[in-house]
Amino acid sequence: MLDSIAIEGGFQDPVFDAQTIFRVIMQAMAEPGTVHQNIALSKPPAPLTPEAAAVAIALCDQDTPLWLDPSLAAEDAVRAWLAFHTGAPLANTPADAHFAFSADPEHLMGLENFAQGSQEYPDRSATLVLQVNDLSGGEELVLKGPGIESEARLAPHPLPRHFVRQWMQNHARFPRGVDVILVSREGLAALPRSTRITSQEA
């Protein structure tokens, strides 16, 4: 049963669909805060969402260890599905992971616990893929920085606790620090570490 679940639910056209999602992610990183739709091209086992799964298939392979938060790691079907469709091994610790996936971002550990890269190799940091309920129902974030003409606004919910404060610390570590991809049924948006974030109330 587990074998059949792992095999099913991937991209209909693996090469074309993976290339399409990869381009969407790159565009989202280049234009922080913009929401890109129509990326639910796979049907993974819950609680992994189709949008997060699409990101995993597009970005992850046997050379990119994954970390799964407790709600995802607890599901044998999720681990088997990701192993089959990406070939990516599971990281022993958050600091060892190239990509981290969270279905419960509200209770995610601090961003500093994930791979930060180094001054010489900032690309050796982690990208966090956070499954949120929506991108417009939370506290409004004001985004500024590269790829944003004046400012952008995004209101994802839920986010890790004290997210704006955590992000300020993350941004201050630039060029080190983590990048974040937010996924919901509304689509996908990215927060690269170069983006400055303040809350609307600030």
C-alpha cells in the first residue's frame, strides 16, 4: 500500500512540469512578495500540500538533504513519496538540510537553527518551504529591497512566532541567512534573505 502511494501523485509530465515550477520559483525569488498561481501539479499524501510537493520535485534531488517538521516527518507516506519523487535523503538535523519543509510553521523552530551558509559560500544555506493557510489573511508585511520597485505587501498566515523580528536578524546576516518560500492554495511567494521586512504596524 505504501509503495503505491509513493509512486502515485507525481507530475503528469515530469520534465516539463518541473521546469515550469522551477521558473516560477526563480521568478518569485526575483520579485519578492509577488504571488504566483497554478502550481498545484502533484497530488502528494497529506499533510504535504500539492504546492509544497511541487516545489520539492522541482528543487530537490539526491544531493539536497531535506528536513521535515514533526507533522510531516510523522507520516510514513510523506517520507516515502518525497523519497520516490525527489530522491533526496532526509537530513539528520535542520542545520544539515538544504531544504526544510514545514506544515506547521506557527511552531517552527527559530530560523537561526537552519543552515546559514558562510561568507565564502552563502549558497550553502537552507531554503525553508512553509505551508501557510493563505497569503492574504494574516498580519500585513511590508517588503522592500532588490526586485521590489517601491514596496510590496503580503499577509501570510500563520507564520513562525515573532517572524518579523526573526527576519530582521536573518536579513542582518546577509549574505548568509535562509530564504523562505511560502505556499498555500492561493499560490507561491518567496522571501529571499536580501528582502527587508517590517510589519504594517511598525
